[in-house]
Amino acid sequence: MCSGKLQTALLVAGYLVYLLVGAAVFQALERTAEKQEKRAAAQMKEAFLQNFTQLTVAEMEQFMENLIEAIQNGVYPVGNESQFEESNWDFSNSFFFAGTVVSTIGYGTLHPKTAGGQIFCVFFALFGIPLNIVFLHRVGKMLSLLCKKLGKFLYEKGMRKKRIQFLTLLFFLATGILVFLFLPSVFFQITEGWSYSEGIYFAFITLSTIGFGDYVVGKQSDRKYFSSYRVLVAIWILFGLAWIALLFNLLTTVLEDTEKIIVKDLQQIGKGNIRVAAGKEERGEERRGERRGAERRREERRGEERRGGEERRGEERRGEERREERRRGEERRGEERRERRGEERRGEVVFLLVSLHPSMSIPPSIRVLGILFVYFSQGICKELTRKIISP
């Protein structure tokens, strides 16, 4: 804990020393050149006032160009000669300029004009901007610790986490707005003569590092400012930058948490839709399975019916074959019986013809013809009977 406080103290001290050294160097490099520009502007103004009735159009245009250039360089040829002696590069203004360089605000109303000042500004910003980021991070961390302590105190009082987060953000926002926006705007209203809305506008444009340059402190020639005025404004800017940076981080965290909640809700909705779709797909599969099962059972029944019909037809064919065989057997047996009876009859006829008494006058040839006729007639009758009975 002590080590962290020591590091913070050393960082703040080193940061202030860096700004003080930068302010001293800028003052030493730019103040002499500024005096020369102001002297030239005063002489230009005096020559204009002495000869303005005799100036040609070309001389008037040249005067206007010189006047615009002087104003762009921060020299305002307004008032008497004593006002020209007030420097834009005194220590207070130089410290303010150093603060605007490392904070990257860059109003544009004050800038180095000498080659040495411009080169030094490059290296001063090259090392000063990272140092400013580290300083703002450390100050923001300290403010964040204060917010955590407040949240821990509220949590011990039994508040819920979301409510603590909301109250902490609200307290931090309200306190910062009061200290870095509302109260400084009142101060600027008194010191600069701005309206209250202009003071708030300047405070936010400055702390957000937008820095349009349309409103800049300590630039009105008709007002008297105390010597450390711009130094105090520079310190206000540095700590205000830490506050607004932490505020942006907190707002970013809130937005990220909100985004996570929205994404989580969308994922749950998507999962619900997926489950519904999966349920519909499962029900569809079940219905298709049931239809396939019913179709399979119908096929099995048709197969069983086909097999049962084939078996019945086979049984019927076999029954018909058996009946046909019995019928044919009966026919064969009937033929055999008829043949036996015919044989018996032929034998009886033959026996009758042969056994006729010799006393009967029947020639032998007639007897032979009678026997042949008997056999022949029996054969014809047998063949006719077979054709009639057979299908």
C-alpha cells in the first residue's frame, strides 16, 4: 500500500516537474521573438495611423495581410503601448501551453514560432504525451478506488450489486459534473465575462480534448488576470481529463455489460428457437417413423396375404391333383373292372360258340367270324368308353 502511494507521489511530482521545465524552456525560446513581433506590430499600427488617409489600395491590402499575420501569431495590436508589453509567453501562459501540448488539446491560438521552439515542442510532446497517459491512468485508478470503497460500503449496508453499480456511477458522475463543469463555469463567467452556457461549453470542449480554440482563457486584452490564473486552469484541465477519461471508461463498461445482457438474451431466444425447431424436427421424424412403420406393417400384411394366398392356391392345386389322381385311379380301376367283365363276356361268348353242340349245323368259319366279331366289338366299345370318360 505504501509502495503504491510512493509511486503515485513520485509520478505526480515527476509530471509537474516535466511541465515546469517545459514551460521554462518555451518561455526562454519564444519570449524574445514575441517581443520583436509586438514591436513590429506597434510600428505598423503607428505608421497606419499617421498615413491612413494617404494609403493606396495596394498599401492597404499589405497592411491587412500584416495585421492578419500578427493576430495569427498571437499579437493583438489593440490598446496602448503598455498592453503590448504583456507577454503571451510568460511563465503562466507557457505552463498552460505545455499542459495543452501533453494533453493533446491544442487550441491553436498559441504556438511556437521559432525553429528552436518548434523542435523542442516535437520532443516535448513525444515524451510528454505518454507521461500524461500514465498520469491520467494513475489518477483515474485512484478515483476508481474511491468508487470501489463507496460500493463496498453500500454493499455492507445490504444493497444489491446492480443498484450499487448504478448509485456509484451516479455519484461519480454528479460529483465530477459539479467539480469540473458547473463550478469552473461560474469561475469562467466571473473571470472571462462569458455567459454560464459559454463556460460550460468551454469546459466540456476542453476536457474532452476537442479544443476548437474559439474560447480560450486569458486572451482578452481588456481584462486583468492574476498571475497564476492560467496555471490553475492547466491543473484543472489535467485532473478534469482524468475524471472524464474514467467517466468514459465507466460508460463503456456499462454499455459493454448492456451489450452482454442483450447478446445473452438473444442467445437464449436463439436457443429457444433451436429447441422448438429441434422439437418440431423430432416430431416430424416420429411421424415419418410412424408412417414408415405403418407402411412396413402394411407390406408385411400384404406379404402374409400373398404368402397365405399362394399357400391356399397350392393347397387347392394339391387337392385338385389328389382328386384328379383319385378320379383317374377310379377310372383306371373302372376300366380294369370293365375289361375284366368284357373279358368274362368274351370268354362266355367264345365258350358258348365253341361249346355249341356238334349236332348244330354251324360251319367252323362262322364260328371263327363270330369269335373275331366279339373281340372286335369289345375293342371298339372299350375305345369309345375311354374317349367319353376321359376329358
